[in-house]
Amino acid sequence: MIYFITPDLNSISGGNKYDVKVLNYLNRNFCKIINISPSKNISNILFFHLKINRIPPQSTLLIDGLLAFKLSNIVDKLSKKYKIILLIHHPVSFENIKFGKIEHKLKERKIFSKADSIISVSNSMKKVIQKMLNSKKNINIIKPAVDDIYQKHSIFNSNSKNIVTTGSIIPRKNIDKCIEVLSKLKKDWSLSIIGKYDADDIYYKKLQSYIKEKNLKKRVTFHNLIENQDDMINILQNSSLYICLSNYEGFGMANLESASLGLPLVVSDLPVFRENLRGYNRKYVDINNLDSIVKAIEETSYIKNSKNTSLYSWNDVGLKFKRVLYG
């Protein structure tokens, strides 16, 4: 039996979407797989440890890397009792620090080294993971797919002066820099921000303070989470450009979805973006040079038929997982 240990999949993120798509495929294709996830409040980690420890010996544990980090204290015990396959969207230790937090890197190195095999979502992340390991380990690359709906639609308001970005409102996404760039653009430009936020969060309050200071309230819209895909696509279709100034990403699914729709992109100059955005209408920028970002936006324009139609489907992703799990 295979047990897929994931975060709470009711929360929306690129990583969770990936996990859900894989889980659904495996269940549809008669794979014996059970999903185990903690409650939204994972503070009771001991209870979660006990829940996992009740899994029958010799089972296969497919563990999302976000939770693997939280299981580091029992990884030795788990590795002796189960076959462990890790799914690493991106190492947690690099979440907010460019070169990784040392204590977190040491913890993840231990976890990664105890795994029987590892799955990651990009060649860029594979290189990061390999550098963290003490010895060579089999790492399978299974990249995300793009939902068919993005490839079936196109943008229809390319003359719009609206910039759009998606992702949780957290510091590593650099939403503050997106807003600062907007303040340097002409007043006919606007910014739509799609992503989960907490009105009491310090970072969100900082953003609101800056918006007020620069008199941008009428030009910036926070949409929070948009669960209806048609509503999401409608906003993208009525935008002229997608921006992502993240410090760090494991893949950047939202970038690829927007590019598949036909939107031109202005994105951070990250290795993973250079890997997965080849062939699309995109510009890579230095996130610390705001004037160059402004210039990139002003020089970027819609190009008809810039869409990539050779992407594989979520069924392809699921099939690759099945092959890794069952050989």
C-alpha cells in the first residue's frame, strides 16, 4: 500500500494543486493509495507523528517535502520501517533566504539522505537538491502540466494597461516590488494581485501602507483567492502582461499557465524560469533594478500565436508517477 502524506490539500497553492492532480490520477487508475494530511493547525505534531506510525510496516510513504521537513525528528525511525519517496517542490530551507538557512539545510540534508528516492519538479531544483546531499541519489524529474482550459483560451484585451500577478501574499513573492514598479509607471497602468492574504499580516499591512503613501489605491486590486477557474482566466484575459518578481520558486506554475494563455511575461531572472519558459513571450529582469523592470514592461507587447501547444497533460504527469511508484 502507498500512503501519500501531504499538507492540507484544501489550501490553494501550486504545490497543492500538483499533489491533488497526481492523487486524483492514481485513484482513477486503480492504484492503492491513501492520502494522509494534518489538520490545518499542525501545532499538534505529536498527534500527526502517531497517526503516521500506525501505517503498516513495509508500506511506501510518498511524502510532500513541506511535510517531510516537519517529520525530521522521526525520519530515522520511518526509514527503517517504510520505503520513503520524497516529492520536493522546493527545499524549505531556501524559502526566505537566498543561500538557505543553515540549520534548515542540515535538517533537510538528513531527510533527503534517508529517502529511497526523490521526485522533483524541475532540473533546476534537482541541482539544488543534489548539492544538499552527502552522496548521489536517484532524483526523478516530473514537471507539472497546464490545465487544458489555459490552452483553449486566449487573451482578448491586449491593449489593456493592467498587469497581473498571482501567488500567496508573502515576502519571497516580492509583491512590494511589483507595487513599487507600478508607482514608476504612467498613471494609466494598474495592478491585479491574485492570491491568499491575511488582513492582519505584517507584510500585507506594509503593502497597504505603501499603497496609501503613493496614492495607488485606485490602481491596485487585491483579489484574494479565486477558486473559480473561469473567473481567474477572465482577469488574465483582460490583462496585458503577467509579472512575477519572486526571489525563489521550485517551478512557477502560475507563470506557465499565464504564458499558455498567451500573456507576455516579465519575470525574475531565475534558472528555473529560464528552464520552463523557453519559447514563450517573456523578459527576464534583475529584481533589484526597478528602472529596468519598468522599461521591460513598457517594451513588452502581445505577440499573436506565441502559445506553446506541445505541453503534456496531467495524465502524463500521473503516468510518470505511477512508473516511479510501481517500477
